[in-house]
Amino acid sequence: MNYKTIAQETLEIEAQTLLKASQKIGDEFDKAVEIILGCKGKLVVSGVGKSGLIGAKMAATFASTGTPSFFLHPTEALHGDLGMISKDDVVIAISYSGESEELGSILPHIKRFGTPLIGMTKDANSTLGRYSDVVIKVEIEKEACPLNIAPTSSTTLTLALGDALAVCLMRARDFQKSDFASFHPGGALGKQLFIKVKNLMQTQHLPIILQNAKMKDAILQIGEGRLGTVLIIDEDDKLTALLSDGDVRRALLSEDFSLEDNVLKYATKNPMSIDDADMLASDALVLIEEKKIQLLVITDKNKKIQGVLHIHTLIEKGIS
């Protein structure tokens, strides 16, 4: 049995399902987005079985992209949790057949509250379809399952339509990277979008010397500073140059090298620096990698040193 071929066929069936659905998006999708945008409460997503699992993911996506949302299981709703829905909310109910018994049991109560209902089903004339203010049709030619029974293409399409709704809402609300960061403060995603340079930069015990210093002083400072670099300033405390341990090694190869030489003879003048400590740490990492440096100096607008950020610090903190 060629499992690779089976996998390819499965993906092709589901990909074709998504492509055909994209060509059938109609006015009902616009209406659904407008209803959600007008919601003064929360977006409640409900469904049973596979549809419920898809619904839970959709609710999580909405909530993390600027649309307050939660998932409500129909069975729990029948046993008290229906009180979680208010007239200011909007409900998305998911059922491929549109005839789910558990979901159908709560539909009259949702309508009794006067809560707008968006149905996601294959049949606009089903129970769910008839109760819905707007129906987003989940139309497929066949499931990817060889028996054409197990929800595969249908669940993939439902999930994709939920993503499409979320993206439309993001665009409508001009949802930005900074907004996304506020909802994802933890984990790798939060680190990438929330942590700033000022949160990670070293500000104490920086290895700094004046530009009239000698190489022997600079080498001593490099060892004590443990950054592999010494920062060089002028008489006004402004950053003028930088001497790394690599610069020192190259200097030692010079026939006329002397420990009494002025540090500027071998230093990198006008080194890479930024004057924005509010820059995202992830953006700082991109800059460090582009410039092929290990240490980024942070200054104020007058070039006075505020701190330094080492690439090792970014890696240790999981910034990518």
C-alpha cells in the first residue's frame, strides 16, 4: 500500500474543496462579518462532536485576534450555561447536517433572547438554517475519507471559513502586531511580539573607556566586562567606537602592534547602534543578524550609551 499516494490524494481533495468554496463566497459572508462587527457583547461559538472541536478552535482564534469570544457546548448550555448568552452577544452555531439534536435544542432559546445567530451548515433549509439570521454554507463534493463518511473535507472547510471570518474582522478593525502582542504575552509568540529591547538590555557594569585610552586598558576592560567588547566614548560621553576581542586578535597580527597604542587605532568607528529602547527584541535580533554583529549598543538621541544587547541574551530568552 502506497501511503504517500493516499496522503497526497487526501490533501488534494481537501485543497480542491477549499478552492471551490473560495469561488462561492457570497453576500452572506459580508452580512456575517457586519453582524459580528456590530456585536456589543461576545461572540459565542457552539457545536457538537467534530463541529464542537472546530468551534472551540474558532473561538480561540477570534479571542486572540481582537474579537472577544468563547465556546459553549450545547449540552452544558441546556444545563445552566445558557445564561452565559446575552442579547448583546452573537452566536455562531456549527452543524454540517444542520440537524444536530443537542444544538437544535438550544436554538429556540437563543432566538428567544433576540441574539443574532449565524449558522454554518450545508443545508440552509435544515433546522439550523431556518433558525439562523445568516447561513454560511459548508458545501463539499465529498469527504476525503475513502468511505465518504468521516468528517474530513467538511471539517477542514469549516475551520478555514472560521479563519476567513477572523481575518476579515482583523482587517476591519485594523488589528496590528502590537494588538496581537497584548493578547499573547507568554510563550514563544509573546516573546517575539511583546518583549522589547529595554526589557533585555544590560545597563549596569558596562565596559566603557575613553577614546584616548591605550590598548592595554581596553584589553583589561574586555576581560572584566565579559561581553567580548569594550565601548569607547568621547569627552562628552558619546559613543564613538567599539573594540571587540576579534579586533584585538587582528591587532595582535600587526607587526607594529603595541599595548601602548591608542585604542582608536584598531577599533570599529561609528559602530552599529540604535536609539530606540522600545524596539521589539525580535526586530533587534533581525538587525543583529543582518549586520553580522554580536552586540547591539543602545543610546539616547544624543549618542550617550543607555545599555547593550548581546545576541546570546536574545537566544537564551527564546527570542526568534
